[in-house]
Amino acid sequence: MTFGQWLGLLALVAALLLLWSLRETLILVFAAIVLAMALCTLVGMVRRRLGCSRPLAVLLSLLLVVLVVAVVGTAVIPPFVEQFSELISKLPAAASALLDLVRGWLQSASKILYGGQAADLGWLRDGLFRAGESPNLGGGALRLLGVAGGVGSGLLQLLFVVAVALMVTIQPTHYRDVAIQLVPSFYRRRFAAVLSQCGEALSAWMVGVLISSLAVGSLAAIGLSLLGVKLVAANAVLAGVLNVIPNVGPTLSTVFPMSVALLDSPWKSLAVLVLYVVVQNLESYLITPSVMHHQLKLLPGLTLTAQLLFTLVFGPLGLLLALPLAVCVQVIVREVVIHDLLDPWKRRRSSL
């Protein structure tokens, strides 16, 4: 290799190391872009409905968002916080009931098979609860300070994401032009088309997720009310919010209502599991395909792999943004890697 090639290789390695060190900032920037795309989609809908200018549409959209947040904050959040606190307080009792139920099943099975007594699982329950106790006041104070620092850091990150999203929403074309200028001149027109396709895919994903989450939350509320499960509002909101995270979110949302139902009856807990399985199948095979006219066609295995990979690289925020990241990566791989790099190479080989 020549000196110039070695220099280029070192520059590439340095750029990759720099990107790795800035990965937490990059995922926040991507979160801001996703939020900006949601706001831009809303602004576009307002402009098409009212036929107004973009600054007025941005102002009306922001007022609409503030109004919706205020209504949700006053009507939904207080009962949700109250019920969620009660839900968390019921989890230890539900865990104890579950362990007692499993111990009873083991003892019954042991009597049927061997005529003896099954092993006592009380030590497991005691160990579970002791693990959650604070060993001393100083350790609790340190954990409290750690939680306070994490909340403060999270609020600063949220403020950064919202601020960047608002800036991009006000002048989206300017930021898109800056991104286009970063690529070689011969590829700028094609790169602009790829960016447009990424934006369209993100918009379709966001609209589909919003409608499907509302549908999942509504169906969960109706089903839990019919089954007579307590804390319906908290469980329905959790089902709708966690529906944003594929695979992992629906599984987590099932734990809380099953825990509450287990305190009433084991069979009611099983009925809740069946209800959530039915709701998720309706969402996967009926609601989402009917909402998304241009389906993203992400395979479940690839989605799960993307969740694991982006969580390892970016942390918890990577898990939340795994699907929009996978959507953008899929568009880039299809348009840039396959259409622009691999397909021309295949045509050149076939012409030889």
C-alpha cells in the first residue's frame, strides 16, 4: 500500500472511532430527527387541510400539540400515575401468589408421580424480597442521588431533542441541503432522493404506530373491563405506549395486568394472557396492514436483531428507536448498497 492509502485508512479508522465516541449524541440527534419528521408530517397535514403558509401551519401544529398534551396531562396522567403506583405496589404480592401457586403445582405433581412432597420454594420467595431491601440508609441515599442525577440528565437530553426537533421543523429544507452538501457533487441528486424515501418511510411508520397504539390501548381497555380486571386505565396506557417497541414492548405490557389478575384468580390471569395474545395478533395482521398502505416489510428476525444490536450500541434509547433506525437502514441498504453499488456491478459483469 502507498503512503496515501495508509493515510486514508488511518483517517477512516479515526472517523469510526470518533463516531463511536459520539454515539450517545448521535442517537439523540436521530431522536430529534424522528420527532421533527412527526411534526413535519403534522404540518403537512395542516397545510393540505387549510391551504395556509408553512410558518402559520407550524404555529397551528405546535398549538395543537400543546393542546393535546394539556388535555392528556389533565385527563389521563393523574389517574394513570395513581393507578400505576398501586400497580407497582401489587407486584410483590402477585410474585408471592405466583410462587405459592407454582409450589402447590409442584407438590401436587410430586404426590401424583412419586407420592412424596415437593421441595419447598419459600426460600426463593424470601430471597426475592430480601434482594429488594435496602441494606442501610447510606446506600439508599446514594441510590436516591443517583436517581436524581439520572432524572436531571434525562431532562437535559429531552430538552436537547425537543429544541433540535423544533429547529429542524421550522426550516427542514435548509438542514436537508446541509446534509446533501456533505456528499460528493456527483451523488447529491441521488442522495436527496434517498433522504426523501427515508422521510416517507419514517412518516408511514409513525402514522402506523400512532394508530396501532391507540387501537391496542382501546382494545386492551375494553377487554380488561369485560374481564373485571382492576387498574384498567394504567394497563391500557401501558399497552398503548409499549406497543411502540416491537417484540419486547407487548411482552412487558402483559406482565402488569396478569399480575393484577393473579391476585383475584389464576384463571383470570390466564384469560388476560389470551386477551393480549388476541389483541397483538389483531394489531399485527389486521390493524397495521390496513393502516400502512406501503408496508415496511421488516422481517421479525431482522427486527429482533436490530433491537439487540442498537440496544448494545446505543443503550435503552437504542431499543426505543430500533425500529425507525431499522427503517432508515433498510432504505439506505436497498437504494445505496443494492441499487447503486451492487446492481451496476452485476450488469457490468453480465455485459462482458
